[in-house]
Amino acid sequence: MKKTILLFITLLMCNFLNAQMDFKQFIDDIDWSSSEKKMLEKFSSSINSRKHFYNDNNKTVTDYEITGILLGNYECTASIIVDSISRKLVELSFSFKGIEKKMDALTLSNEMDKLLFSYYGTPDKKEDEMDNKFMNRRNRSWFKEYLIINVNHMIFPDMHLYSLSVKGIEAKSTDFRIAKWGESKSSIMQKEGKLDKANMDRLYLFSDVVAGLDCDVAYIFTDDKLTMAKYVFQVTHTNKNEYITDFNNLVNLMTEKYGKPGYNAPEWRNSLYKNKPEDYGFAISLGHLSYNAGWLGEITDITVALYGENYKISLIIQYLSKKYEAMKDKLDTQSKIKDL
């Protein structure tokens, strides 16, 4: 009888251990082209229904979660986030039930850092804001070839919240024209084959025509890695309101390619001409009015901007790498300090 009970307990323990999955192995095994149905079939033994959630910003739905995932010694649950129409997998959001009540915020953050750094290396973006009396942050982001891993750790005076998400990304051959973020200047110059007008280490500049408008193409580098790019349009209009037409045309073209912008609104710094639409172009040239439309992507942030100063108007499209943004900001700050 005792042997039978012992065998039964052993089998229960084996089933329990087998039901748990290592976080890294679990992520490596995910097919990011899966449908919700396939995810439910693949992880049927670990699937639970959860409270329905619809995200109106990115049009996603969450109805199910996968339990029994181990990150180090911590057990977590992955909420399955899918596109609301296609029901294709978009993201996995991990929660650690009650962990914030058991652990000091910095202890938790440091232990999780140790685990995730061992899997994915040093994060591409790292935010440590610890001097705000209302809310501090310890956020990290890794941009891998097919994955984006984000940690958001919000620390309040009387509580803290730790969240982790993983998102699959579609492999792209390029990020801007013929280039990928992080690519060297010499490699891009060879591909473009255009004479460099700038002759600067951090800049590769040449002329082109984009969307029917003359422009300068600017590749911008940090430590010989492509981190930002711009189209700087070289157009001249007697009627300055035509610059607004150019801006709207570019936004329409970008919307066809990237979808509806995350933001698109004029900004008035001086309302002197606000009730005179016929003078909006002039107001831009004075710096009173500017237009901005933006697309916040997983890999790249894109902005179409129209602004002015001292009677001169600028129209640009800017592409900014999310992965190398922190590197660029750090070098820009160092350069400004050096100039003081």
C-alpha cells in the first residue's frame, strides 16, 4: 500500500514538473506566424481562459493564457495577444502573480536582469529612473533579429509592478532604402553609389527625388552604425501654403504604406495668424505654426515634419532606429558636453 502511494506521488510530481516550461526554451519554440487556434492546440495542457481584453490602440484581443512557465525560480503566466481580425499571434505578455508583494523592487529588478542578460545579453535600451518621488522606472528592451523583449518595472512609493513582453517581428531585408539599422557608412555608400556631399564621418549626404520632390538624402551614423536617416526636401513655393499641401501629400503616401499615423496635428506656438488660414504658410515660416505626423513602429519611428524659422520653411521625413536610439542620444549628449 505504501509503495502504491509513493508511486502515485512520484507520478504526480513528474507530471507537475513536465507541465512547467523553461522561459527561454518556451520563447525559442514559439512560431510567431501561429494563429490563436494553433497556440491553443500546441499548449492545450497549460491553457486557461482569462478575462477578455480588447486593445483599441493596436486592435488586439486577449482571451487565453499559458501557465507554468519558469523564468529562473519564478513562475509566470503568458497572456496570448492576437490580432482582433486575423487572430494571428502578435505578442506574449508575462505576469508574475504576487511577486511584487514578496520582493523588494530593486532586488527583483536585479535578479530579473541577471536572468534576462544571461539569455539575451546587454539590453539595447536601458532606463533607470530612480530619483522621482512619484514613480520610478527600470525598463529594458532587447531588439533581436526576430524578437523584441520589453521589460517595464514601475516603482511607486508603496508598491511596484513588473511586466515582461515578447513580440515576434517579421524579418525585413532593409529598414531605410537599401540599408539596415546598424550598417556601416562604407557599406551603405557602396550600395547607394552616390557621391557624398557632406564628407563627415557621421553623415552620408546626396541628392535624389522622392515622391516627386527634390530632396537631400541623409544617412546619420553613431560609431559607424546607421542610427537615423532623413529626407530633407528642397522645394520652394511663392505661395507658402503650398508647403502644407506638400506635407499633406507626403502624409497620405506614408499612410498608404504604413497605415494611419499615431499622431497628426498642427501645433501653434503663437496664435497671431490662427484665424487666418490664408496665412498659415507664413505663420510656419515665422515659427508660429508647425505640422507633425508620426508612425511609432516596433523597429523604426517615422516622422513627417513641417516647420520654420526666420522666414525659412523646412519639410522633412525622419526615420529613427529604436534599437540604436539610446546609443545615438548618449553620443549626442557627450558631444554637447565636449563643446562646453
